[in-house]
Amino acid sequence: MNDTSKRRKILITGGAGNVGGSLACRLVQTPTNEVVVVDNLITGDVSKLPSVDLPNFRFIKADVNDLTDLSPIMTAHQFDAVFHYAALVGVQRTLANPVAVLRDIDGIRNVLSLSKNTGVRRVFYASSSEVYGEPVELPQHEMTTPLNSRLPYAIIKNLGESYFRSYHQEFGLDFNVFRFFNTYGPKQTTDFVVPKFIEAARAGRDITIYGDGKQTRTFCYVDDNLDTTESVLNDESLSGEIINIGSDIEVTVLELAEMIIEKVGSQSKVVHLPPLPEGDMTRRCPDITKMRKILGRDLTPLSDGLDKMI
């Protein structure tokens, strides 16, 4: 797949979301890529997609969890690569809709079965830092997945990874798993912490934080995610790798709020709410040795990424 001179057909499921939409906009810049995005638009938005006027882009509204929706699309197009990014996301949304989260198993199975039967050369799975649950070691390394989270979202992501590995083992379907750690960027909605805090700061509203705000997260600017992903797509020797994609600089949620208030020049105050009953892990920090090697440059500092967002 490293010969980019010939036409390459690429499907992105969930491509009207933050990372999927950003990836679609990136990949259509290469004229030899033919990009098709499938999204049911429950949480995605067409504003995140490339221009429909581009000759090498097409959007199809469909539900990947429904085989009768997805099957004709994949059969007709004969894709070379499939990025399975469709999923119900967001801690609050997934806690509120646990059965809908379980439906994502159907989408995983549909994508893999159709990929196997339509000659797809490599499939890419958007997994999550949630697969690590509460950390048993820091930084969190790709080979250490404790499976100690009870959240449906984390369980489904773990199960999804097993599906991709199993299809490779049994059918030789090449794959990569990307474990995303808080990727933020201009296309992200205010369901997520960085744009939520920016919006509140701009409006001068209180910024609410669960618990004492000492829980740490790492924040990866979307360009770092895309550069890594595109490099993996273009390098067949990286097939089979499970890769943490994120930053390894830990920031407390309180520090993030204070940094955004200062950058916006806001009068917003930080208000502490009771801690979430579950799902708000105390620390998150990936081992990004693989990502650094693939990226081949320094990551975007949080301060610079926030400036671009603001």
C-alpha cells in the first residue's frame, strides 16, 4: 500500500466525526485517493466533511451497524483500505446509552466480514485509551492491557481489538489498531473537554470540573494524529501494529481549565462538581515510543494546539 501513484479506494466509517472528518479532509488532498465516508450523523456532522464538489470524495449517509446499509456500499466500491472509526463516543453519552454502545459490536463484525469478502487489503480500528482502565503502570504500554474497566465503552473497544486480531489470525486480513488518547482539534464538538472549556471561557461562564480536578489527561493535537495515521497507511511494514496515538505530557484537568481561561482572557471561574460515579479515570498517559518513531518529529505542545483552537 506504499505505492501512492495508483488509485487507492478508502472507506472511513464515522467519518463525520472529529478524527474521522479530519482524516477524510487530509486524505482527499492526495488526488489518487478516492475517499468515501459513511456516517449515520447521530453524533457526526456534515460540516466536518470535505467539500462534496471534490471529484475524489463521496459521502453516504448509512449505519454501519446495519448490514443491509453497509453491504451494498462495500460490495460496489471494492475498497483497498477501511478505517473503522464509527462508534458511540463521549463518557457521558456512553454512560447514558449503554445498550447503544453494545450495538457497535454489529458494526465491527459487519466491517470485518465485508472487508474479508470484498478484498480489502488492510483495516484500521479506532480503539481508545479506555481499554487500559485504571492504569496498572505508567506510561501505558501497548502490550499491557489490564481489562479492568467495567464500562461498556471500554469493554467494546477491547472486544473490537480482539475481533481485528482474530480476523487477521484466521483469514489473513491485515490490520492496525490505533488507541487514541484525547485527540483535540477544530472539528471537535463541545461534548469534549477542550472545546467545552474554550466555549465556556469565551462566554464568561463558569467552567465545571468533576471532583478536585487533579485527574490527569494528555492532549494530542489532531495534526499529530493524522500525520501518524497517514504514515501507517502508507507503510505496509507497520501492518499488525497496535499503536498508542496521543501525547505523553500529563496535564491535570484543573491546569487545562486555568490555561484556557488565561489564553482567552476570560473572567470565568472554575466550579467543582461531585466526582463522576465511574468512568473518570485518575490518570492517563500513553507510552508513545512507537508513535514518535513513526511521526519523526516533535509533537505539537498543548499551548500551541490551544492557540490554534482559540
